[in-house]
Amino acid sequence: YKSTNKLEKSLKFYKASLALLNSTSSEKEHTKFTTLDFAKTVLRVGTIYHRLAVSIDITKNRSILDSIKESQKKKIFTDSAKLFYEKTEQFATLNIEIENLKATAFSNLSTIYEVDSNYVKATYYVQKAIEINKNNNNNLRTANALNNLGNIYLSQKEYQKSKRIYTEGLELIKNNNNPKAIKSKAILYFNLAWAMRNLKEFKAYDYQELYYEIQEDRREKEFRGIIDEVTEKYDFDSKKELLLKEEENKRLKDQQTF
């Protein structure tokens, strides 16, 4: 449901999962569920609340009354996201996987506080995420967290600082060409271009062009993947039909020679 953007249905099942985890943890007998299971589920619930909040467009063709209702709903979702992200922080750091979950929660919290213009808290949480990711030598996660830090400086019109941070993030993943890294590069180039435009540095347009090139390449690859999938399915269906005809002919022949 999450992958198809059916967020409320996704939330329903994540919360059902969390309820089961809570009930089994209170039982005395041994269960196969671990702290990592809890931490993952708590983070996922928080992420869905966060996505629900972001998905609400209060100003889009709504009456004043509807806008107030949507604003209230957005606040409830945002507050719920904060609550579950902060719960993630309470888990004991038993292994690198839980550390990574915490880093994700901290990074996501920073984006919420940035939107609320609470830049002190936003910076506090994103720096915690950066620290964890650097300690674990995860350059891609570090670059993504640095992007969030750059956005905080950008929101405060500290363009020189944001430029430095975006550049640092790009440097970390410059040789990484997996799809996730390419997506991160595109976002960093776009934000770097925005910072440089505000600094009246004309090289900004080169970075903006890089962003568009990457996006176009990604769209082309996605489109090519869809075509390949359809072609493969068509070929499979054609071969399947031919195979069935051969089986039918064999069956008829066997009947005749029985």
C-alpha cells in the first residue's frame, strides 16, 4: 500500500503490526521479534504520518472552512510523525541497523522543524543524523542528511553556507552511480544551483542544467524499463500461447494413436 501511495491503508497495517509487537512483548514466553522489529515499525508509522502531512495541500481550490479542517488534519499528522520519530530515539543502539533507523528519524525530524521555521531544532537533529552516518561510513546517507542541512541554511538565506554544504554532499557521492545516488545528486545540484543564483554566481545555471540532464536520463531509463517489461510480457505470452498449442497438438495426436 505504501508503494502505491495508499497511505491511510498503509498506516492501518503498520499500526496493526505495531499492536501485535506490543502484545507479544508483554508475554512471558520467548518470541522471535526483536528490538529491530520494533524500531523499524515505529519509524515506518512515523514516516507514513509524515507523508500524509506533506500530501495535504491546504490552499488548493478549497473554501476557508475546508482549509481550516485540512490545516488541523495536517497538524495532527505532523505531530504524530514527530511523536513516532522521537520514539525511535528511545531504542537502545544495539547494532548499526538501529543506528541507521535513528539517523533516518533524526533527518526526517529536521525537515519537519525546518518547515516550522524552528531552525535550532532542525539543525540539532540533522547534525545528529550526519554524525551517525559519518561514523558508519555511509556516504550516501551522509550526503542526504547534508542536503537537509543545506536546506536549513537556504531557508535562512545563508546562501554561502548552504553552497558549502551542498558541495560537500556532492563530493561524497561523486563516484557513486547507483540509482539512489544519482537521484540524490540531482537534488543536490538543483539546491546548489538555487543557492548560487541567490549569490549571483552564473555557474548556477550549469548545475541547474546538470539537474535537468540527470532527471531526463532517469525518466528515459524508467520509460525504457516500462517498455522492456511490456515487451518481455508480450514475448512471454506469445511463447506461452505457442507452447499451449504444441501441447494441444501433442494431446490430440496421443488421442489418435491410443
